[in-house]
Amino acid sequence: MGKERVHLVVRGRVQGVFYRATTQQKAIELGLAGWVRNRADGTVEVVAEGDREALEKLIEWCRVGPEGAHVTYVDANWEYYEGEFTEFTIKYRER
């Protein structure tokens, strides 16, 4: 099975609830590479690469998030796999 890439924007109460840290843990558990960061508009952004099945599991997890989060919407855009990541990291907030 080939590798794929997804770009997510997660809306709702998703900052200040350990959303980034738990997304990183879930992505690593699923064998994915990429990054997660808070955005200035209060959303969380995720770019992940890996097997489609694992990416779909990450999207499903992101629709719920960690305890304390209240996700209202996940915008998922499938993109071309680039293979640019070797691990899954937390990035600093978008400016």
C-alpha cells in the first residue's frame, strides 16, 4: 500500500487542552510522521504522512481529541505524499 498525506484544520475548543501533545502521541502510535501546531485563530493544524488506514484513524481521533477538548469540525484535505518527515513533531504556534 502506498503512502499518503493529509492536512487537517481542527476547530472548536482545541487549545489549552493538551490537543497537540496527545495528537503527537496518537500519530506516533499509528506510525505516522508530520507535525501539529496551534494557529493564531484558535484552531489546531496537522500535517501527517503515512499509510491511508493510519491516517484515517488519526482523522477519527482528531474528531474527538483528548479529554477537555470540544471539537466542532475537522477539515481534512488529502494531498500528494512528499516523504519530507522522519518523525511527528509539535511546532510552535503559527504567527
